[in-house]
Amino acid sequence: MKLVKATEKYIPLIQNLARRSWEKAYAEILSAEQMEYMLSEMYSEKEIMTHFQNPDYHYYLIQDENNNSYEGFMGFELNYEEKTAKLHRIYLVPESKGKGFGKNALQFLNTFVSENENRRIILNVNKYNDARNFYKSQGYKVYDEGVFDIGGGFVMDDYLMEFLIHI
């Protein structure tokens, strides 16, 4: 596995990977209408461009070096809160799950965050998304929960999780 720093030229690939992963991850959790709304809002070219304009926001593509294929991506923001990074998104296409890509990406994130003097990583995960078990297996703990109005008559019902960087 290799992590490739993404730039604006990768926006169509990020959008494609998001759609492929979401269609499987959220099929039983979200309505088709909510999924389409969220994809169009969160992964529009305009929205992703605002991330690239923020020097603290980073996108990395997860590449399978054996197949020279992109298997997913992650987007995170340093200094989201004091000494705290936020993992906004990490997704793998369905056929890549269980191969260690997610675990290796989170290990990279831990190192990157630590090297940039952040001491905590936070994320939101849908309460019904099996990914919460993956995060728990990687040392993340639930510290709160929330229901967030995202517009369009939709909400996100999430656990808030954190990982503390040990120095």
C-alpha cells in the first residue's frame, strides 16, 4: 500500500471512490435520497476545492501498489481544534476492505498528526455504520454522540470518537 498526496487534479477520482464506497457502506443505513444529497453536497467539486485551499486540510489516496489501483482515500484536517486533528473522511471501495489498507492509513494518520504537534484525532461515524467497530479495534473511543442537521430535511446520527496520540 502507498499513500499518494492528492491535489485538485484528483477530484474526479475522489468523487468516484466516494460514490463506490458509499453505495455499499450506506445502502442499509441511508435512504437513496439522503445518500445522493450528501454525496452531491460533500463531494461537489466546489466543496472539495475549499478543502484544497485550506493548508491544514489534507487528502491522501490509498493505492494498492500490487495492482497500481486506487482503493480509497482519506481527508483530514490538522488543528481542527486545539492540538486536535479531525478525520473527516476515510473510505475504501468494497472489494478492498479487510486487506489492511484502512489500518495502514490510520497508522500513517497517527504519525502525520503527531509530527504536526496535534495530540488527538476526532471523527464522526454513523451510529449504524459497521466502521465504528473498525475504529474501536484501532484504539478509538466514543466520547459523545450527536444528531446534526445537514440540510435538505436530513440529519446525521453519529457517534463522536477520539484517538489520543501517545508521545
